[in-house]
Amino acid sequence: MLTTFPFVGRMTGGHPHEMSHSEKLHALCASARIANIPSVAGNVWLGIALAATLRDAWPDGAFWVLAAVLGLAGVSFYLAGCFLNDWADRDWDAAHRPERALPQALLAPGFYLSVALVFGALGICLAAAVHRHSLLVALLIVSCIVLYTRVHKRSAWSVVPLGLCRALLPVLGFVGCVPPGFAPFPAWCAGTAGLSAVVAACACGLLLHVAGLSLCARYETMDAPPAGVIGLSRMLFPASAIAMFFATWWLLSFPLLFCVLGLLPYGLWMGLGLASSSRKSVQTHVANLLGAIPLVDLIVLWPLALIGGANRWAPPLPTVCILIPILAFSSGRLLQRLSPAT
């Protein structure tokens, strides 16, 4: 497949030469921001794990199939957004991010648009195959992707639809995996009212974290973002932690000690990162903030596995809830060494 990608060769000594497979692959990985894909799957899993608490019996094979399909749908939407954004920003990138693939004419703009459309359609089809509720959430995600792509160079408020793209991922996982007979919309019934509030709090936490890092990312072509942006973003990160902590300690009524245990990795990572942010480039700071997204999920997933899920689930479901944010964090940081996260 790589040999069939349309491209325009680089110029060396006045003569174009064909790109190698590795050059094409590196360009595509950079455009796909592959370092962020593990965190996308982790966001979807957060909603799936919350839905699993509604199941009286051990989740069967169908549950894991649903989880895989919903995870692939979330990743598809993420890839669609990445390629659509690069396609729409190709002229701006030519002036400000010339190292990207389209300004270097490594690949054709039409190819990027086609990839975005294919992944967007794939995500919608996968969500529709699960349930009409997941289809509705999928359409909301696509709407946020399109809205962000249209307005993100015009207004700082574009961080809201971008944050919603992430915030809706646990909602996608939750509504797709609730057992038959439960109605997640509006879900004000005895079975799901409490968990719907938990999912909403988790979505809010992700929205706040992504909005904070996106404010910084808007200025990654500068030496440092304006002081006002730094101050606002720094307020959004503790607000994100509070929203997730509220979900476990208040809404789920988990013991305080286990809630603090889930909060500790995010608090340490963000505290150390923000304290040293003045000594880092904006790109490095934003990469660290992107790498922290699985730690936002962990605030809820660890107490859920240790207290909530452990009382009803058989192995390996609690273990999966513990490991997924750790693996998403570590693999994301490793992939950042191979390809830029922004």
C-alpha cells in the first residue's frame, strides 16, 4: 500500500527522487500523531469499564467484541480528525510548520482528505453496528471534529469542540456497552442515573484537561505562550483532577484513600511538569500534557478496579482496568520518541 500513495518527490540537486518506504511511513505516523492513539483507546475503555459495573454476570465474549469495536471506532475518529486538520491547515503549515508532510509535498492533499473521510465513515459504521445510542455519540464526535477544523485558527474557543472530541469518547464506550434493557439517554432511572452522572463527570474532566493543553498548543510556534494563557491552562488542570476525583469519591462513594491513590500519579506528573514548564519548549510541554491524558482516566479506573469492580468482576477485568492507563501512558511516551505528538 505504501508504494501506491500519491506524492511529490523531494528535490535533491535539482532532481526529484522517489521517497523510500520509511520516509512515507514516518510522514504518515507524524500526521496520525500515533503517540496519542493509546490514550484515545484508553478514553473509550473508561466508559466501557463503567458500563461493565452494570452487569451482574462475568462479561462474556460479546462484551469484549463490543469493547474492541468501540475502541476501533474511537481511534478511527481520532485519525480522521488528524488528517482532516492537516488537510485544512496545509497553507498555514507551509508558513509556520514547514516540517510537516503536506508543506514538504511528501504526500498529496487529496490523499489526506480521502484518509480523513474513510476513517470518519469507518468510525460511524463501527458505532452504528453496536447500537443507535453509540451512533448518536459518533455523530456528535464527527460534528465536533468538523467544527474544530473550521474555527480553530480563528478563535481560542475552538479548544471547546476539540475537548469535546475527547470528552465524548468515554460516553461512546459507556452507551455502547450498557447491558440490554438500560437506557443511557437520558438514563434518569434507578439502574443508570448514578453512572450517567459519573460518565458526565469523567467527560468534564477530560474536556478540561484537553482544553488546557490545547490553549498551550495554539502557541507552540512561539517561544512561549502569553502569560494569560499559561495562567488559564494551569487552572484547568486541577479542575480536571477535581472533576474526576468527584466522580469516584462523591458519586461512586469510594473510600477516600483509594480515590487519592488514583489521583496521585496525575497530581505528581502535572505538579512536576508545571513546575518545570518554564525551562521547556512549548512543544515539549504540550507533549508532556498529551502524555498525561491516560493519567486522567486512571483517577477513576484504579479505584473502580480496586473497590467497585473487584467486588463483582472476575479476573482479568479489574487487572485490565489497572493496566490499560499504565500501558497507554508508557506506550504513548515511547511513541513520542519515534514521532511528534503534535
